[in-house]
Amino acid sequence: MDNVAVKKGLLLGAGFSYDFGMPIATELTEVFLGLFTKESANHFVGLLAHNSPYGEDHPINMEALKRGMELLLTYKSAGGRNYEELLSNIQSAAKDYNSPQTDRDTYHYLFGVFYSLIYTILCNYQVEAHQTLYQKNIKWLENFGALLSNEETWIFSLNHDLFVECLAIDLGVPITFGDKYSISFPLSNLNLDDLIDLTYSHRDDLTKNESEFFQGTYGINLLKLHGGLSELHYQDGNKICNQNLRHKTSDALLSDFSRVLSMGYFYNGEKVPSGRDRVISNLNGELDIICQSMLTGGSKYSLTTNEKPGEEKLQVFSKKLSSLDELTIIGYGFGDKHVNNRLLNAMVLSKHLKLVIVDPIHRPIPEFLEQFNYENRIKTAQCGAAHWMEYVSTKKWNMVQVDELKANASIRETIKRTVVL
């Protein structure tokens, strides 16, 4: 690791988790769109039409459902490769105030259904990838510490998976979400004594410097800018809940993750179905709601950079960028304006901030960063996350590592087939 004076941070996109087995956007899109044919879409519409998500007095519109599914089929036939673009189109239809309220409600409902399908696919990826590629490849990621500071390292993740947590736990690197409170929920109202322990922060804690992030101490402060598979929002989003990270192995973390996914509430012997709003039980055996936090589609955050409620994580991102000497960006395609705008602002305001852009695909420096390409403020490396860790640590490229990671292609295809719903 570098000198104490060098404050490092990481910004991680989907490419960081590639060697662990997680999908890039095009692969996830392929799996998601692969669920639908003309015939299955018609059947899907028929099933959804029987639901009343907003109550019997506010039925959804069958014709709007058909139009929404036609948007998906048209996107698929046109060779669409980014599921977030499709979800953004559905969100736009839900906000079209020239359409009747029933149409907007229907599109909003359809977005929620698609959201749940993608969330489930990603959860399946998480479990399968951890059992296969992560276990196989962790030996090539043992130099993870070479990317960290001697003191705290801020990791800003745009991913929803748990692989930063897995890696830190297995390599013995201290890691925190900054949570200082604990909360427990029963597995269900049928299992009140089987408790699942989570940690949490009040949303306001993030911006009031009242979170228990590492300061001046070796360890990872993990901030998931787009939420996560295991991050849950409770009590109208005022409590941001996370898995307990005091596990000795990533296997234990994943076992706990499966239990979190299994939380529920039973009525007349049947588990009450859930969507983005998870139906669970509280400690008294009463029905309760906890919400999935994953942000996706075209409305993750607002377009302006002023501080506002609900965007506390972005405020922390902006503030901490200004304190860094070096930000390593791994596997991010610069497709999120709310992230790019804050990177731009940080480069303008912090003359000492340098960027290292790591990506296996050769791309030019993003246009909004070109003005800072002087005096080594921006460096690029055409490689994957594991390759870069190895190089930073040894100053050499490990060709055995390169060849073994290339051989993962067939395993990735097996994972992709396994995760299909």
C-alpha cells in the first residue's frame, strides 16, 4: 500500500464484478428479454390483468398493459442491449400526463413487475456466481489491498451485488456501511424466534457525520450509490438497513443473504406475495413492510446537483471526492449523468485529485474529462479489476492470471443458463 498521505478511493461499475461472475448490462438484458416471446407476453398480460395492485376501485388498464408489453417486444426485436433504457421508456410512459390516470398507474405497475424480475435474476446471479467463479477466482484477487489506503478507503459502488463485502471478509479487510444501530426481524410470523439481525443508519446520519465510518483507520467505507440486493429501506426509507458484516467467511454472508430474501408474512397458511415493497413480519408477528433499495431505470436521481432529500448518498459522494488524492474507476462506462457531474465538479474544485480509469475495453477518455488530461491527472489501464490489483502490487502483468481469467467464459455461460427464472 502507498504512503499514508495518499488518500485513495474506488468507484466501481459492473466491470469490477465481471470476474466474480456477475453480468454486464448486455448480458442481464439478454437474460431478462429472453423471458418473453409474443406468446409468453400475451400470457403474462393475462396474468397481470387479474391483479388489483391499487385496490378494486383503481383497476389497471388491460390495453395499457398490452402497450407496455409491446414496448418490450419492440425493444427486443430491435436488438436492444440495455435493460435500463427499456425501464426508462416504461417510466416515461408512467409520467406522461397526457395519458389517463389508469394508463399511468398501469405503466407504473408494469415497471414494478419488471423491477422484481430483474431483482430476482440478479439475486440468482449473486448466489450462483459466488458458488462458482468467485470461489475459483479469489486467488487472483488477493492483491485487493494494493488499491487501498493505509487509512480509510472510500468505495463508491454502482453495483447491487455483495462482492466487495465478500472480498473484504475473506481477505480480512475491515469494512463498514457506517451503520451504528441494530435491528432484528423474525424470519416470518410463523418463526418469531428465528431472528435475522441487520444494521442500519438513519438517512440523515449520512450527511450529519453521525455514521460510524472509519476515520484515520485502515478499512473500507462502502457506499452503494444505487442501492443493493441486500440493502433494505424501512419506515418510509428513514432507516437504511444492511446485512450484518460480522461474518468470518463470505459463505456465511451469503447464507445470511438467503435468509434475508426468505423473510415474509403468512396469512391463512400462505406466504403473502411481495414486490419491491417486501411484506414481512415485525417482532410482534404483525404484518410489516420493508422496501428493496435497488435503483434502476432512468430516474435514479434528479438532474441537478443541489442537495435534496433522498440524495444523501450523492452528497456524501461529492464531499468525499474532494478529500481524495486518487480515485480509481473500475469497470464503469460513464453512463450515469449524476455520477459524471459530480466527478466533473470534483476535478474542477480539487486540483490535487487524480483519476485512474481501469477498463478492459479500449475507450477514449470521456469527453467531459478531456480538459483534465494533463500532468498525469488522468491515467488509463486497459485491463480488468483482478489484473490491475496484481499489477499495482507487483508492477508486472501476470500472464498465467490473464489466461485463467479468459478461461472463465464457459462458466459464465453456465451461470447465465442457471439464473433463468
